[in-house]
Amino acid sequence: MDDTGGVHLCTWKTNTVLGVLVMLHLVAHTDASGVSKTCDKGCFSGKCINGTCVCDHGWVGEQCQHCQGRFKLTDLSGSLTDGPVNYKYKTKCTWLIEGYPNAVLRLRFNHFATECSWDHMYVYDGDSIYAPLIAVFSGLVVPETRGNETVPEVVTTSGYALLHFFSDAAYNLTGFNIAYSINSCPNNCSGHGRCSTANLVSGRVYCECEEYWKGEACNIPYCRDNCGSPDHGYCDLTGEKLCVCNDSWQDCSLSVPSTEAFWMLPSIKPSAQSLGRASHQALVHSGLMWVVGGYSFNYSNYHMVLNYNLETSTWDVVPVTNGPLYRYGHSLALHQEEIYMFGGKLETGSANVTDELWVFNIPRRTWSLQKPAPPPPYALEGHTAHVVELVDGEPVLLIFFGYSPIYSYINKVQEYNIRSNSWQVVSTGGAVVQGGYGHSSVYHKASGCVFVHGGYKALSNNKYGLVDHMYRYHVHTRTWLILKESGLARYLHSAVLLSGTVLIFGGNTHNDTSLSNGAKCFSSDFLAYDIACDEWAVLPRPGLHQDINRFGHSAVVSNSSMYIFGGFSGLLLNDVLAYTPPSCQAFSDPALCAAAGPGLRCHWVQSGCVPWEAGPPDRVSSPAPTDEDCFRFSDCASCTSNTLGCQWCEDRKCISASSNCTVVSLHQCGLFYSSECVYAVFSVCVLQGQVCGEGWHHVGEACLRINSSRESYDNAQHYCKNLGGNIASLVTDKQVTFVLEELQKYQLEDKLSPWVGLRKINVSYWGWEDASPFTNSSLRWLPSEPSDSGFCAYMERAQVSGLKANPCTATTDGLICEKPSARPCKTPCALRTSCANCTSQAMECMWCGSTQRCVDSSAYVISFPYGQCLEWQTQDCAAQNCSGLRTCAECLERAECGWCGDPTNTGRGVCMEGSYRGPLKPANGRTGPRDRDRLRDRDMVLDQSLCSADRGYNWAYIQCPACQCNGHSRCVNGSVCEHCGNLTAGTHCQSCMAGYYGDSINGGKCNACKCNNHANVCHVNTGKCFCTTKGIKGDQCQLCDSENRYLGNPLRGTCYYNLLIDYQFTFSLLQEDDHHYTAINFMATPEQNLDMSINASNNFNLNITWSLSSTAGTISGEEMPIIARTNIKEHRDSFSCEKFNFRLHHNITFYVYVSNFSWPIKIQIAFSQHNSIMDLVQFFVTFFSCFLSLLLVAAVVWKIKQTCWASRRREVRLDVSVCVNACLRARIMRSVGGLALRHISCLMHLPHQRLKLIPTSHPSPLLLQRVG
């Protein structure tokens, strides 16, 4: 009892412990399973939910690491970034910073690195892209020094700032980090002052600067070292706080003259007129720097002509009426009292490149447009110009290189004769040079030479990029010489000539991203080229207190100093920089004078050092080059027209002159070249107006000509052939339409019935002269035509496209000729006016929607050097304005658009141009097909009535409304579509239900698929049915595939594959296009007993019927069932005469229906027929026919054999008798033995094969008796 109890107690305790352990395990497992999975890599801008990052609004990527959307920032200070890693391809991010009205908002670009000229950050002073644009950053923005004063800072004053970033699909760099603050001091007072409040009412702050620092940001030093007081000058604290230097000192630190160069920023009084600009041009006349044109962000306060007084450092606006349109990329040249301006891009108009030549008279300050004859050959931008005198003293304007939207990069020199008012292209000699855009050039009058450096050019292998070329053009001999390269490629830089030295400053130095890592868009490089020694030197960069990187600036020379104005560095600049080189007069020793430089060339004359002004020598002695240095010249002219010292060899190679080869000519092979082919494509094609020639019309791929003379058909054909064509074969709808329109014009004057190239080939067939068949589609015969007597066709009634037939010898009024067109040139990109037309050839042209312009892919960078294109496309053209975007998500992807949701709050709405505050409309109230071109000028005003909140509409600019059901459902839980109505489906009711098609987006309708009961679904957009029965085709399953042996009528029944008896057919439904098929039907019409077999790779249902009628696929023929089986893979059966009387009913047809199978599948089917009793008569007839035929063949073969044997025996005997006659003629026949030897010898001369045919028993004809 006790033992038993102990056992029970132990068992109970054990079970209890096990139960507790199980419970603990379950609890632990439950807890563990309830813990959310962690995200391995972390989430930067989102939350980790079950191991997956759920991104915050505006962020995408596996780790929510990339921006892609719109953001709104309202804190008084903060920062914005594209993400912690490199930004992604095709990024579009927009940030709106909202302050309070008219608050000053400062943006500080602490880090910025994007692909130069392709990926841009746009900054607007307002709440939309229609607000004033104030900055466009691209490339690598890095402080030049460690001081924070060179970090760019952008200021807005509207209380808003909108930043929009766009990147293309090529390179992605580290992106940016931008800090912002509202109502803060500029640049934190640069560390040289403290921030103070101006007054408590406005809350505005300002910098209180420390001693010797001034400026809004305390960033301008003044009176350094107390201006060298008292010897060098003194500090004037009463006015602008600057040094007043003694006469013998400049900058109060350098003596006058000085052996050192120095830079300075002239103290310029602020002027609203000196609006920042780039790609302008400037020149000096009478102590004034004249600035003409240039690109600006905003043309509302723009002045075409400004002048800057170099002595007083003051700006003045030149009021002009009836002058040229605003432009940039043009050229300027001074002749006497007149400024000549040629070409340029008309940015405020249609963005066309012009060939206008304007002359500005300085004393009268008036413009006049020249109308030369002939006109200039090329309209250009990015070129340079100089007025020079030819040998005969004739003044001419020379235009060097440039870019033409029609002819691409030009390597020509255009010459305008000022006195005769005429243009010509100069035929030049010497080296073959490459033309380009954005180069610089200077004219050295003493030598009559123009020096051209750099530019953006067409390179080999269809590539384009920056170059460091240096060319010299001799004005009098019109020849080119290739000089030493600088080694630092650039374009949109400046160049001036000072003391025998070409000074190059700034420019865009960024070539292809993969080749120029770290190269900046905006450079402050300072180079010097010695024209006497053909040598380059890199000069120290300006040591000024601010970052002066730039491109697109201008440079002029006055009083031995260089003045630089404006340009672009993300901001459009309006500052003036002054550079004064060392003075030759400061060198008092001949040795020091000769050694002056770099950046200066002096020479000792009598007792003083003076600037060198002589011309460069014809040949410069350079160190002997290597062969590799010369290999790059691929033509004789360039090989021998450079300063390296190369020679041209007979094997068409350019090598060093120190190497050995047979030289064609060292200096005389640089013949004049004048290739008229400017752009490769124009050498093998003709322009549109010259495709066909005079009197012809270019229609499609052919040229047509209509003549009204009365001729017979043969004479008409002869007439056309004399013109290089033939009588017209009107085989295309385009040709027919053109001819009909032309004939209707003639009907007003003379009625024409012209011959066409259509003839009767035989009794029932008519064909065109080009061997095309006559389809009777576009052109039709008139009633009762063609007549039997007619063999040639003419057009009788143009209104109905009517043809009549006539004898070919008859005459009729008129004829139509045709000839192939010359291959036309492709329409230049600049002449294509729509996105679809622009992008029709992949990667050939690029469409910019924000400017409504099409540009050549090779010229995108130079077409938008200042980021004018917000977004470009090479395919898949999007809607060209906001109203064409139908969803809120698409709408907010476009920086210029906002979404107006309707009062139903179901996701329906309208996309329209707008800002954060509401929709915008054009200020002038007009609309038109090219609205975007006008909107680009920011001429927009707010109009909240377009999306009135009072009427229940809601405006979305930063983020779409949560409910997006396309107007087909209300939402539950804020964003979940409750029930998609109107035959729609999808999480956002964005598509039609199965069996329906249409566009349900934004309230669109769905329609039922019309498939004639042969399909359950159709294409959701087009309604094209996916027919389920193989052999049925058509958009509505209304046709049988008759080309592939399918017969029937799907409108009344179905389609069948017509099987041949005694063949096996295999149907492989394996392709992706076959996955809709679930059925296939067959038919066969046998003549006697029939065996049938079918098998498939998948299960199927089988139905077999028969009918006395062969009306396949119709419901009128009565079909009687034979077999009905389901879910099988194979079946065999026989159909005999006992059940089906084939002899009595000749149209018995069997129908096989295979259905309910799954894709992919392979089906094999065969029908074979046979007889049960053999036909003996047919057997014996066949047997004896074959037997007699074999006997006949054998007899013929035997006869042929006998004939051959007889012929061969005769040939052998003839050979033996010939041999015997030869032996009998021998002189020595003395014994039988000797005769026998000769017999044997003679026989040995017989052919081997014939010798074997002599019978051994044949008596020898040579056994002759010996005569005593």
C-alpha cells in the first residue's frame, strides 16, 4: 500500500515537473515569436517592421537611404540631404522651406558633389519653380581654403525657399548636405563679428564687424597693416573704409612699378543695374568696359547694354530702343566707333541660334541690323570674333568656329567684309583644325595672328568633350598652325593678351565624369602662354578673400591690367576682378628683364626693360618630339604644320623629324583644304528642299510629278523616263492622298485624267509598273470597269479615287511620273518641335520639356550650360504639361505641378501648374499650345479659385491625399479603398475587372470585353481579346486563322484545324503567347474506314461528333455525338463503314473538340483510313503491271550490255592488228624465236586493260614460216 502510494506520488511529481517545463517552453517560444525581426542594415529614414524598412514620406530604397519626393521644412534652422550614401539614378527631390512672410532665409552648402552639367540643384526664392531662380548648383563645390568664408551661401527674402534636385541615369556621386536658417546673420559674420538684432519689431539681425573687417558678412578686410602708414598710404575711416595709397605705391604694399603681380576686387558701389550674367561679351573703348548681352535667370530687370567706368568703378545703364533681342553666346568686335555683334542664342524667344549681325554706334548709342548679301553661311553660338585688316588694308570681321544647331561643330572661319557688306567662308591652308564651342581667342596685331585655345569639340569615335588645343591662325596667309597644348582642357574661359603672353582664366574644366574625378565645373585656374616660346605656365591662383571660381565670364585689358566681369559659379556673378601683372619697367637689369615671368615677356631696349610686342617666329625650336607625340596627326598638313617638329612618311604616318623615313614633304604638303562637308551626315545626303528637285514633290519615299499634257500611255512612260523616273505606281495611301489633293486643285482650272502606272498583265490580273500587285484598296475601279478593251489605267474621277481602263494607244489628259528620292538628311534635332518627333531615333536627340526644345545629344551640355533644362528625355515622352498627368503621384513628380482633389475625397482630381499656396495661372490670361515656353519666364500669378476650398476642393503640393481610389471608392482607415465600384479592381481601383477593359484612372470607365464568347478576358487597356481556342484570332475573336488551315466561322460557331488523312500532326502550345489557350478543334472528311488517335502531355477533355454536312464551325449543321471523355491523356478509336456509310454520304465529317487543358501542352493527333477487304482485281492489275515493267527494264539493260561488250572487242582487235603490221615491217625476222620476241615486245605496247581481253585460245597471227 505504501509502496504503491510512493509510486503514484513519484509519478505525479514527475508529470508535474514535465508539465511545468512544457509550459515554460511554450511561454518562451511564444515570447520569442512575438519579438519583431530586426533589419540587418538599419533604416535611415523609416521604421523597421518585421525585418523590412518602411520608409517615411519622400524616402525610398531598401534602407530608406534615397530621397525621392517632396518635403516641407518649417523649423527655424535645420538641414537637408539626399541621403547618407550616393544619390540614386533618376532622382527627383524637392524641399520647401517655409518661414514667415518676407523672412530672410539663408542656405549654406556645406557639402555638394554631383555630376557636373548633368545633375543640378535649383534654388528658388519662393514656394514654386515659377518664383525667381537664384542659384543652380552642379559639380563639385569644395572650399578652396580651410576658412569657412568660401562655402557658398544663398539668400532668399520671400519667406520661402524651394530647392529642387534632378539627376540623370548616368553617374551618381555623394550628393549634398545643406544647412538652412531663418533670420540669421550672413555666414555667421565670417568669424569676424557678432550677430546683433537691428530692432525688436522686425526681428532682423545684422553683423557687427571687428576692426579691419567690413561687409554684410564681415568678410571684406580693409586697411591691412594700416595701409603701410605713413610711408605707403593711410586708412580712410570716414567713407568706405579703404586704403588711400601714395602715388608710388599700389595696393599700399607694392611699389609702382612692381616686379610682382597682384589681384584686387575694386570697391564697387552697389548697383541694381549690374545684374549678374554669363556668356556675355565685353570690350573696352575710351576707358569704359562695354558689356553686351548675356544669360540671366530673370530678364524682368535686364539691360542689354551696360558700361563700367574702369577709373571710378561705377556702372551705367545704356538705354536703347529698337535694339536686338536678349541673347548670350554671341561675339563682339570693335571697329572704330562701332561695336559689331554677331550670332548668339535668343534665350527669351524661341531659343533659336541666330545669324544676325548688329552694329552698335557708341557715340549715338543706337543699334542697326545689317542685311548683308549673301547672308552669313552659319548661324552660330559659342564662337569668337575679331576685326582685322587684310594685306590690302581691307577691314574684315573674322568669325572663328562655334556651334550650329543645323551643322553641329563648325571648324570654319567666316569673313564679313565691312565695306562691301558681304560674307564668305575662308578657304584656309595649313593644319586641319577642329572647331568647337566656348573657346577663347586673342588677336596679336603686330604679327597678324589669332591664337585660339580650348573649347568643347567633336572628338573621334563619336565622342565629344573639352580640349586643350592651341591654334594659331595667320590672317594674311590664311593658314593654321598647331601649337603646344596646355594640358588643362576647358571651355567658357577667358583669354587676353598682355606683354606677349596669353592669359587664360577660369572656365569649366570638367570633362566626362569617369575621366575627370574631382574636376570642378567652376575653375579659378590661371594659365599663361608665351607666344614667342610656345610655352605654357601655370600661374598662382588669385589669393583673394572670396572664392572666385567661375565660367562664362568676360575679360578685357586696359592700362596693362586685366578686368574680369561676371560669370557663373552656381550663382550668376556681377563682381569685377582686376589683375595687374608685373611691370617690365620695374626690372633694372638686362638679365632680370630677360628672365621676367612667367606670365610676362620683357626685353631690354637701350637702357630700359619694355614689354615684348613682336610677333611669334614662323617656327619655334622645340625639343625633338617622340614618334608618339606625332602619331596623333593623321594628315600630312597637320603633321607638318605644328611646332613639334614632325615629318610625314610615304606610309601615311606622322613621326618625329629625328626618325628616319622617306619624306613626302616637310613643309609643302600643307595644301589648302576646303571641305564643304561640315558635318559627316551632310556629305551623303541632301537637305529636304533638294530631295526631289524643281517641279517634283517629295511624298513618302518617292518623288511625284503631275503633268497636264495629252499623251498615250507609251509616250507618257517615255516622258517620265526622260526625267529619270517612270510612270507612277501609286502603291501607298500617302501617295494616293497627295495625288487626289493635287487633282482636286487642277479641277478648278483644267480637268485632268492622268495615266498611272497600272497595266493588265493577263486576262484577270492587273499590276503596277514596279511589279507590285493591284489591291483595289486606295484606288478603285469605277462601275463596269475595267473594260475588256482596256489594257492601261488612268484616273477619271478624283473625288471617288476612280480608275478607268483604256487602250494603251489612246490618249488622255495628264500623266503622273515617279522617281526615287535622294536620301534626305535627317531632320536636325533643333528643328524637331515635339517630344515624340525629337526622340524617334534612340539617343540621337534629347527633349527638354521645361524649355520645349530638342537638342542634339552631342550638344546637350553646351545647349544648357547654366542648367536651363529641368529634366530631359530620350524616349517615353511624358505629358508635356500638368493637365496631361492623371494621377496625384505622377503630378507631384513634376516640380511645376500641384494636385487639386475633388470634393468626393475618392482620389479624383486635376493636375495643374501651382505652388505651395495654390494653383497658378498665366498673368496675361492666355493659353496656347506652347504654354510651357511662356511659363518658363515665371509670368504666373496665384489663383486659388481654380481649386477653391470653399467648394470642397483640396490642394495638395507636398504630399498626395491618403485616399487614392481613382474616384471609384471611398476609403476606410484613411487610405484603404472600401469597395471598388464601376467594374474596377486593384488596391487603388486602378484597373478594370477581369472581362472588362478601359482606363479606370481618375474616374475613367470600364467596358465589357467583346469576344464573341471565345474569351473570358481581354487587354485591360485596348480591349483586344485573348482568345481561348487555338485558331481563332482577331481583336474580338471574330476570325479563323485561315493562313494556317483553320476553317469555320467563329461568329456562328468555332474554328477547326483541317486535318489531312494518313498524317500525324503535332501541336506545341509552349510559347508565352499560347498561355491563354484552353481548347483546340479539329475536323477531317474521310472517304472510307477511319482510325483515329490522340495524345497530349497534359490531361484534357475530349468530345468527338460527326455530321453529314461539311459546314464547319456553324450551328446550322447538325452534329451527332460519338465520344465524350474527361480528364484523359490519350484516346484511340475506329470509325468503319458499318456505322458510317462513306460511299453513300461523301461529306461525312468528324469533329474533334479538345478542351479544358492547361498551358503548356503538346498534342499529337492522327487520322488514317483503310479497307477491310482487299480488291483482288486491283491487286492483280498492279502486280502484273509491275512484273511486266521489270521484264522490260531487264531486257533493255541486257541489250545495252551486249552492245557495250561487242564494241569493246572490236577496239581490242583493231589495236592488235596495228601492232602486227608494225612488226611485219621490221627488217630482222630470222627465226621463230626472234619473231616470238618481237611478238612479245609488240604485245607489251598494248594498253594493259586491252591486253587482258585477248583470248588465250585465239590462234596467233604471227606464226609465219621461215624463208630459207
